[in-house]
Amino acid sequence: MNLYLSEKTILIVDDDRVSAFLFKELIEPTGAKIISVDDGHSALQVIKKQKIDLILLDLKLEDCSGFTLLKEIHKLNSQIIIIAQTAYAMIEDYRECMEAGFDDFLPKPIISKDLYAKLMKYLAPENPVK
């Protein structure tokens, strides 16, 4: 997989350390800058201080719901691409996420080819996977 995202910054918001670690391991070969936080408050602080290109946002955090955090992020920057990620991956969950304003949806457990397809779609549409 040759997906080059060295100019991009990805924020992982997930309170499950295993999921966050897996995301980091899968994204690291792309060269993207990776920031990982485990709560909504920390995510908002990062977004206020840094340019973020894409957020992988867990829907169930200890300090808030992903839906609530989505609204707060959009108040700060409505241009950031936000992908919901959750273990609750029923069709109703997908619809609810799309209606709430998420850009996309990624079910857990994470399948690497699905993650790479989303990264390519939003961060490197002119840079095909080789």
C-alpha cells in the first residue's frame, strides 16, 4: 500500500486504547501526522491549536457522545472531514451518522482496506493507491 499523506494531519478520538493503537499502526505508513486523544475535551483543544485534515471519531466516549462532539467541532471548523467509527455498525447507525453531519462511517473492527479507501477518498483523491 503506497498512500502518501505526509502533508496531512489525522486526529484519532477514541477512548479504547487498543482501537487507537490499531489506527496509529495502520495510518503510520502513510506518513500522515497522527494525533491521538481519548476524550472530547482534549479533541477540542487540539482542533483549536492545530490544523486537522481528518478526524476518526468514536461515537461512544467517556466524557461525551460523538454526536455532541461533532456539533462542537463544526462550530470551530466546519471544513474538517469527520468519520464516525463505532462497534455499533447497523444500517440505522450509519443513517443516524450521515443525518447528523458526519462525512463518513467506519465500522469496528477496523478493516485496513476500508480505512485506506476512506483516507484516499478524502485526503488524496488525486493520489491513487498503488
